Amino acid sequence: MTSTFFSAQNDAPAVSDLRAWSEMQLIASAKGGERAPFGVLYERHMKRVYSVTRRIIRNREDAEDAAQECFLNAFVHLKDFNGRSQFATWLTRIAINAALMKLRKKRGVQEVPMDELNPSIESVAQREFRDDAPDPEESCSARERRRIVKSAISALRPRARNVVELFHIQEHSIRETAQILGISTGAAKARMFHARVALHRMPLLRSVARSNRLSAR
């Protein structure tokens, strides 16, 4: 996985010299807008970033796109890096967000409105699945519940939201979730617990739970 954006053959000092710099030296220089120092940071961290996006996104090309998006975002927002955490940790958080955003966009593209379906395809679908398909009222209710749940999850704090999206939506195990986030399994379980508590307290989700209980009667 290479990036032409961060290649800097014409920049000074030479890339071979920059490779001897410390990470903090590279970051300080890249904050000034120079691409060559960030290119070296890219070389050092690209495998780790791709590993993170690949664990979240099963498709190789999409994972590579998310990794590139991660580095572009990191370059643009490098001035916001204050050094309180390790650069690799900061970069990993950006990678996770880039990968999850890629998945959200993919889901949006795949959701085709019924009125855009080819009539012949729609008629075949109606014949094949007429008995099992939910009625329009049930479908509308299910869509509304999904919308409410997604809205509630998006309202969580970033650390809790990432755990919920990875574990429940992307269906990673708690161990995989911990590995992706770069935390211990215990920490992932603790974040999941706090996320569930926060979701349980949200009035919107309480209304969904009530609706599910009523429909089950």
C-alpha cells in the first residue's frame, strides 16, 4: 500500500536523512505543512493502520481506502496532536473512525429505495417472497426502530460508540474489539458495560423497548 500524496522526492532534506529523525522531530516538521516528514511517519505506521482498518472492513480495497483516508485526515489535523498520547494511539483512533465511516457509507449505497427498483425485478421479488415478507406497517416500524437505535448509538461518547459499533454492529468478538482498539479485553468489557448503561437510560431506546414488548403480546 503506497501513497503518492506523501511522496516527497523534491523536498529537502532527503528522505534518507529524515528516516534518522525521531518521531517527535518528524511531527514537529510536518506540523509546518511539509509532506516529506509526514511521508516517513506514513512509512512507519502504514502497516499498523492498515491492520486496524482490515480488521474492521473485510474487503481489502475498502480497507486500503480507509487507511489512506486516515493518513490524509491525520495530515490535515496534525496540528491538533498535542503529544499527550502516543502518536500511534492517536493515529489508531483516526483509523477506526475512517473505517467505520467507510462502512456507514457502504451501507448507505447498498440501501436502494423500493421506488428505484426495476419493475421486473420487483415483481419477481414479490412472487418469491410474498409469504415471508413483513407487511408495510411492520417494515416501516422496523426501519424506525433501526433509525432510533443508530441515533442513540451515535449519541454515545466516542470510546463507548466505537465499542458498540465494532461488537454489536460489525459483529466482532470482544477480544477482536479490544485488539482493534488497542486496549485490554477487560477495558473493552468495561466500555461495553458503560455504553449499555448509557443506552438503557436514553428515553428513545426505552420507547423502542416498550414498543417491542407490546408487539410481542
